[in-house]
Amino acid sequence: MTAHRHYARLCRAAAVLLAAGAAYTGHHGEAIPTVGAAYGAAFLTWVAHCEAAADRRARVAARRAELAARPCPPPPDGPPLDDRERAALADIAAHYDHGTAA
């Protein structure tokens, strides 16, 4: 797990705790702490979303670098087509062409 993912999980947990605190203070009729805790929970949710996006970007970049470092796959097995096989494929293509080829 990357640091971004850990930070996103931490922010989500803190946002849940703040939302629970906002619900508790709202139940007891205290408006200012309720609004503050709700805004804090919303902010931490936004930060967690941004950190999760940064984690996804980092993982995609690492995956792209890994794929770029791999060698190209070998060409398909088998000898190239001879003239008779090429003519047979051209005949099949002409049969299904219906006059639409350029």
C-alpha cells in the first residue's frame, strides 16, 4: 500500500468519527459544534477522495513503467504465407467484398 492509500484510509476514518460527533451534537441541539464537525467531515472526505485519486495515479504510473520495461512479445509462430495461400485468401476476400473495397 502506498502512503496515499494509507492517508486516504485515515482521512475516511476521521471523517466517519467527525460525522458521528456531528450527529451526536446535533441530537443534543448544539448548532455550532454540529456545523463545525459536519464541515470537518466533509473536508476530510474530500481529502480522502484526492488521496485515493493520487494513489490510483501512482499505481497506474508504476504499472505503465513495468509494462514498458518488458520486452516485446515474439512474432507469431509459423512460416509466412506462400503464393498459393495468399491467392486463396485474396479469393475469399473478393468473395465477401461485394464491390465495396477501394
